[in-house]
Amino acid sequence: MAMKMVLRGNMATAYAAKLARVEVIPAYPITPSTLFPEKISEFVANGELKCQFIKCESEHSAMSACIGASATGARVATATSSQGLALMHEVVFIAAGLRLPIVMAIGNRALSAPINIWCDHQDTIAERDSGWLQFYAEKNQETLDLMLMAFKICEDHRVLLPGMVGMDAFVLTHTMECVDIPEQEEVDRFLPPYKPVYKLDVNNPMTFGAFSSPDNYMEFRYAVHMAMESAVKVIDEVFEEFEKKFGRNYQRVVPFMVEDAEVILVTIGSMTGTAREAVRLLRSKGKKVGLLKITTLRPFPKDLLKKYLKDAKVVVVLERNISLGFGGAVYPEIAAVFANAARRPKIYDFIIGLGGRDIVVEDIVKVYEIAMDALKAKKAEMVEWIGVRKDEIEVIK
Amino acid sequence: MAFKSVKDVPLGPYCHLESTLINKTGEWRNMRPVLDRSKCIRCYICWKFCPDVAIKILPDGNIEHDYEFCKGCGICANECPKKAITMVREE
């Protein structure tokens, strides 16, 4: 019988790795992801998980070891955060180019400077173009479920790309919640062992990571892009199968009260729960507000965003990241969905909760009010920072 | 060799080992190592150091550069204790 446990998000992803029978876990600890390698080493020491746990000297080495291990055909997972992911950057792209389905749990944390260990999506947003699938969890149950599904999606021969599962630092990584742990037999039926197409094998030696001159490089990149596009269908299939087997529904984009909504908020990660409360509050006052949660940022869910947002008057993007010198990173992507549409909503961007600053219901209500004022004033564009004490700083003109 | 279509591109940048025999990297060379066999003491230090396995030991025990693969890095000339290898600019 399935078991319920009170777990931190990090622990839930460690349980997911155990249930997935991961064979190699190279890791280097970093706050707020340290509990993942801690729990894995405990599983290995207790004999609960048959797995090669490699203590590496840096995150760059950890990801390099992941690549080597995955190339031998093993199922591989690791975890990191912030500066650790930034140090992996170079090899993160190689994992995707080599088509290795490594799964990595990320405790989404702000990037330095100033040094800050709290929640912020900047670390994974900075790896957005790396060729890794990106999933974002809202609660601890989702960290476990998305991690399990990520293996199945990434290892599918139509995809064969690595994937990251983002969970908000501390809000999810360290907060305890009740998590349903599926039965091992059920997981085994859902997730059969990984079957590589090619692998490093002493009896059939091959070169992995060969060089490509200008006459072939674009074809390799195009193939990765096509695999990312194919992942859309595979994700939908796996989400459906997961719901049939485990009873929990997942969607690339999750709508909430959007049917007649004039204003639709778009969120990622744990702020979604707060935004849902704000939507309920505003609905109780007769405001036509809805909410979309993005679960998969890569592949980008343009089809679903178009479907849910096309009739809205205003789209309000709430982002825990900032592309300095422009605005949030998700806002231009949503704007691009409507770039050539005859009728399109106004799209406003709000930078909120950077470096772990709390996001409360009142903040979201304030965002709604600012967006409504902007709509009345027919503002063409807007990137607004919520909660910043900015009176003294002005742009030099 | 350019692939005809993306359909012909392998899953990733993988290949069987013969690709290292097909690509004649000797074409990249600017400086050519030239051996003065009268100075060579057959210590094979050059053979150990060559990063491209481009020095062959002949059946008679002499060494010979494989100019199809030698990229002209000059490590052999630098390591030779008898200064039997000189680097000469390619024409």
C-alpha cells in the first residue's frame, strides 16, 4: 500500500530517485539542495538503494560524472542550486548535446552578488537555452511526481534529453508537507529500466562527444530542437499515464478560473498557491480574474498559453527572475505567442519575490490593481517591480 | 563529410572509432618535425609523449613520424634528450 510521509521537498526528490532505482548519483552539496545527497547517501549506506554515490569536488565535476555515467547507459540523477548550477553551466549544455537523459533536482535559489540563499528562479532561467527540459513544482508532492515523470519523459527515445525539476528554495526544499509515496512495484510498472540507443561499452568502443565542423553543426542543433518539440507530445502522454496509475493530474499549463476571466495571472512555482488565494479573494469581490501555472517552461507551452490567454484583456506575468536591462524572462516569451495575432491581450510584467522576499496575497492583489490602472491608462508595456523601495533611484536621462 | 539531411545525423555526436582514421589531421600542420636518425638513441620518449600517436616504431627499432596525422605540435622535438628532432616550417 502506498505510504504517506511528512517530507521536505529535497527529501521527496531523494525518494523519487530511490523509487526510480537510479544507478549513479554524482553530487556536490549546496544550500538549499544539500539534503538530497544527504538522504541519498543514507539510502545507499542503509542498503535501501543500490546505487553508485559519487562525492565530487565541485558541481562542474558532478555534472561531468553524470555525463560519463549516463553515457554508459545508467540511470543518473543529481541535485544542485544557484551558484552550483552556474558552475555546471558549461557541461549542462554538453549533457543536452550528447542526448543524455540525466535528471536534476534544483532548489531554485538566487544568484550572487549579493550572496543570497533564498528562493528565486534566476538559476534555472539562466540555463533556459541549454536543451534541458524544465519542470517547476508548486508543492512537495509535485517535486516527487515530476521527478519520477521526468525520467520517463527524458528517457523516451523520441526525446532523449536531460531534464531539471525546479522547486523553490526553502518554500519547498525545506518545508515539510504530507507526500504520498507510491509503491515500488507501481513505480517499476510505470518506469521500466532505461534503454540507451548508444552507450559506452568496452566491447564496442565508440567516440562520444565527437567534433562537428560548420557543415554539420546546425543539423545536430536542429535535431535537439526537434527532440524538444517532440517532448510536448511525450509529456502529455506521460502526464496522462501518471494520472491513470497514480491518480494525480498534471498539465504543462494548469488553468484556474480562466473561463470568463478578463485578467489572467501567470505564475511559476510555489507562488501559485498564494496567487490562487488572491484570485479567490478578487472573485469574491466580483472581479473576473483567473490564473495559469506554468509547469513546463521548456519545451515552452505556447499552444496552451495561446488557448487560455487569447480571450483575456490583460495577462499579468509574475516572475521571480530578471533579465537585467530588459525585464522578466517569461514575459517576452508570452508576448511572442501573440506577436503576430490579430487580437491580443495587453501583457504586463511584474518582478516579484527576488532573493526569497515573501510573496503574500496582498502583493498579488496590488499587482492586479496596478495592472487594471495600466489598462485604463492604455499603457503599451510595463515592467513593474513589486515591493521595491525605489523612490530614491531614478534612471539617468 | 556533410550529412545529406538531418535524418542522416546520428542521435548525438557519436561515432565509431574509425573516424579518427578517416580525418587526416596532418593537413592542419604548420611546423613539420624532421628526425635526424644519426642522433636518435631509440629511447622512445617522443613515442610516449606524442598526443596523436603519430610516431611509429618500425620493425628495425627506428622511429618514424606519421605525417598523415602529425599536427606539428612539437612536443616530440621538445622532449627529445638528444635534440634529434627539429621543427621546420611547412612550405
